[in-house]
Amino acid sequence: MKQETHVSEQMTDTEELETESTEAVQTEAGEETGTDGEDKAGRPTKVQRLENEGDIAADYLEELLDIADLDGDLDMDVEGDRASVQIGGADLSTLVGRNGEVLEALQELTRLAVYRETGERSRLMLDVGGHRAEQRTRLVALAEKSIAEVRDSGEPLSLEPMSAFERKVVHDAVAAAGLTSESDGAEPKRHVVILPA
């Protein structure tokens, strides 16, 4: 049975963050930005690139909503190191699907649309009808309850299989509580194991 720690699972994201941090340090260390927000070499800033990703994603999703004859309001933002787009509206449950499967697929399609336009891999986060926000709240509560169980018993605790997004939320909550966790198993049964201190 193969086990990977949360750190290994996040390797690609960590590498991206290190690259972006290096770019930010280089900017602070000597690259001047022009009046239009571009750096000295004429490249757009990180925030501009993320805003552009959001614009491309919003255009793609607007077309998709028109084709599906669905009404939705799009809200774009930059949250930390990624662009985010939220679709709000009346009944958008068809865009979420059972257990968020349609939302996951739609997010991947949107990331591909951004990649097609920019040539760069996107980490854009998509939410529909507040599904991810509600999911995050529920998962943090589950993590806190599970952390208490692990502290009381002193034994590792395996949670139910989860998507990559769900596992990341739990890993983050466990790390914030001062414990460690790892992902175990293969998709679609990959799950989080919370370890005692």
C-alpha cells in the first residue's frame, strides 16, 4: 500500500509557489514596474496574469452558460496565488452534480480553456452556488472533530475517501492544529489519515 505525505501530494503546487516567490523577490530586488503595472521587461505582473486568467475563465463560462441556457452571475477575484471565479444564481445544482463531480469537471475544462489562451498551467478555483465554501466549512468541522478523536485515543484515524480539494482542506486544518496527516490509497479511494502527535 503506497502512502504519500500531504507535502508530496502538494509538490507541484509547492514548486509553483516557490517559482512565484522567486519572481516576487526578483521584482522587489530590482525590477522596476512601469506606469501600466508591467515590470521593466514589459511582462505583466503576477496579479495582472491572475486577473487575465479570471477574465478568460469568465468568458469561457459565460459562453457555456449561454449554450446550456442557464442564468448565472459571474464574480472574479484573485485569492492569494490563484484566480477564482464564482457562479451564483437561482438553481445551478446541475453545474455542481452529485458530490461536486460536475463542478470538478467544469473547473478542469475552464483551466484548459485558460491554458489554451495563455500557454500556462492554471490553478484557477471555480465555485458554483457557494458549494465549495459550504464544503470547506463542513470539512473543517469534520477535521476538528477527528483531530479531537486522535488526541484522545492516541491512534491514527482514517477518514472516508475524498477528492483532492477535500483532502487539501483537511490537511490544512490538521496542520493548523499542530498534527500531521498523510494521504493513503489510490483514486477513487484515496483518503486522509490523521496521525497522533
